[in-house]
Amino acid sequence: MFDVFDVHHHVGRAFDALGGELPSEEELARFAEVELADRLRIMDAGGVHQSMVIPGHGYLRPNGIADTRAVNDGIAAYRDATPDRFPVACGIVEPSHGAVSFDEIDRCATELGLVALSFHTRFQGVSLDSQWIHRYLERMGRAGLVPVIHAMDDTPEEALWKLATLARAFPDLELLALDAFGGFEATRQCFHVAELAPNIVWDTSLSYNFDFIEDFARRFGAERVVFGTDLYSHPVGRRISHLLPQIEASSLSDADKAAILGGNARRLLKVS
């Protein structure tokens, strides 16, 4: 019924940061082939037309900014290889790289044509209220990049009050918050944060059902919600979020459903 756009697809080897044997070049090539096939199969089976792809934050970075640049190059290439399904991509900058990341922010916007940069501070060794993140968002606003903020309230680095502080520091910049509806208490906090920071758009990933998000959309407007699944297609992905049929079956208007399932994301990410 709807042209579904998923804002939250991670690309990469989810378990590299956990240790163990690293793959050979041949194994990496095979992984890439299987990973893409799995992702497209899951999207087709779940009724998802397109998605924004984001590198996984668990990538190894012994070479610092060079590793981050390679990850950003890789996600741009992933987008370019299948643009009909992945029309936009989101990169990463690391607060631990300090001022060196400013050039990478500019490169992501101009050379690579990325539309957003993602922060997942539980993997990045800082807290969401880091002054480096504040400085990066200022630079991103000038570059036209959307800040994508993972906000899993069960970890102190990504506490929702810190998301509110960050958003209120940049009232004219729209932020995309991921994973915030991951538990009952966190979901209730999202209502409070949404009142404090009207410039946050929220994805649906990690929510166990759509009931509270439906109430959220009625209270704050469907334009504040976008469909996201937090999909890692291989080897951990199996299916598209159980929320999609719940959204379609909800009592929201068809216009609101269409906005949540695609229209809002396309506007925010400038997908034609």
C-alpha cells in the first residue's frame, strides 16, 4: 500500500569489534556478495522499497582517521552500486579524532555526496554531550548534513537527556534520533524530550510495538516519526521489523501512514 523507505540500515561486519579471527580478502569479498543478496531479499520480503545505508560503528580503527575515511568511502560505493534501492548514504566521524574530523565532514558532504553523519557514542568512547560532537554539528549544519544520533537510553553515553541538550543547542538543525523507543521507560521519556526539542525526528527501530509511537505521532505530529529497522542484513538479519504491518493496520490516516513510512524520511534526507 505504501512506498516504504527505511532510514536505518547498517552495513558491515557486526562482530569485528568483538575480537576473533579477521577474515581473509577472499572471505571479505564473499561476505560482501552474500550481505547484499541477504539485504535485498529481506527488503523485498518485508515490502521495503528503499533505505539509507549507514556503516556499522563497530568497525576496527587501528589507523585512526584513515580507517574512518575508508569506511565512508565504502558506504558511498555501496550506495552507488545499487542506487535504485539505496539512494542515499550516511557516514561516520569519530570524536576521538578531534579537529581532524572537520576535513572529513567537508569531504563527506562534497566529495562523497553523503547526506548525513551518524553518532553511536557507546561505540565511540565519548558521551553525547561531548563538546566535539557539538562542534561537529555546527560544521555539519553549514555543510547541509543531517545529524543521525543513536540514543539508546539504557547506556549512559546515549541518555535521552543528553539528546535533548544536544538538540536544544541547535534549534534550527533537524536531528534524526535512532533506537530511542527501545524500552518502556525510554519510550515515555521520548514524549518529554519531544516537548523540549521539537527539532528531533524519531525512528521506530527497537520498539516492541507501535501503540506508544502511534500515541506519540498523534500528540506531536506524524511528521516527527520515520520508519527505521536497525537492519544488519548478514549474518544477524532475518526479516524487516514487525512494526511495518502494525503501522499499516493502525488507526492513523493513510496520509500519516505514508508520511511515517516514507514521506518524512524523503523530505529530511532530500531523496527525490
